[in-house]
Amino acid sequence: MTNRPLTLTEVEALARAAHEGQTDKAGRPYAEHLAAVAEGVRLRGGSPDQQAAAWLHDAIEDDALTPAWLADAALPPAVKAIVLALTKRPGEPLEEYAARILATPGAVLVKEADLAHNADPVRLSVLDAPTRERLTAKYARVRSLLGITAP
């Protein structure tokens, strides 16, 4: 392991490789979602740490990387904390998930960008109606718990 933190470009390459072959609910390459969230964080004024966390925000939850990898990674503590905060745990109530995000500096902005991309009407339009309605309600609930007013 290197002593210097991974650059944002290195984090992007690592996230793309980790999610290689994975697709989103619409069948698109998963890296497109990660890129959109990272760009959403950048456009919202997010720091490089928040942008790095955006690239990695689903890596543990989607089994693309392990918690042990994250613990040992050459990443700033803030990046690791945001990734862990955004990692939904099996069976975890949305209220607990939201509370952890709210308690972690920098995590709300990353989740806001994630929710904005997830709730994009164009992205949702390719899903069947029951899935679209379920996800739309879920995203609205998380936004409400986090105090995010815009979709």
C-alpha cells in the first residue's frame, strides 16, 4: 500500500473496475451511475473527498469491494466515513440509515446527488410501473428524512 492517498482519477478507475460487469435496474453499465453521482457532487460544490466517496458510495453495498478493502485503502478518513455512512445495511430501517448519513460530515451532499440521479425521470421511465412507483416513494422518503427539498 502506498503512503499517499489515492487521487480522484485513481479512485474513479478503481470504482469502474470494481463495478465492471454490473448494471443498474435499467440495464445500463453501473459506472454510468457512479459518474453521474460524482459529477452531481462536483456541481453541488462538493470537495474532492466527497467526489471520491461518490465514486465508491455503492461499492460495499453492491459487494464490488469489501469493508476490509476500504479499511486498508489509501483514502482520507472522511472518504471512508462517507462511504460507510452511505452503505445501507441489510434490514436496516430507513430512519437509522438517514440518521447515520446526517451524523457524517459531507455525506448528505453525496446522498443528495445519488438520489437526484436515481430519481431522474428519464432513468425511471424505462422501469416497469410498480418498480418506478416503489422507488419514487422510497427516494422521496429518504429525501424527507434527510431534509433534502429538491429531487
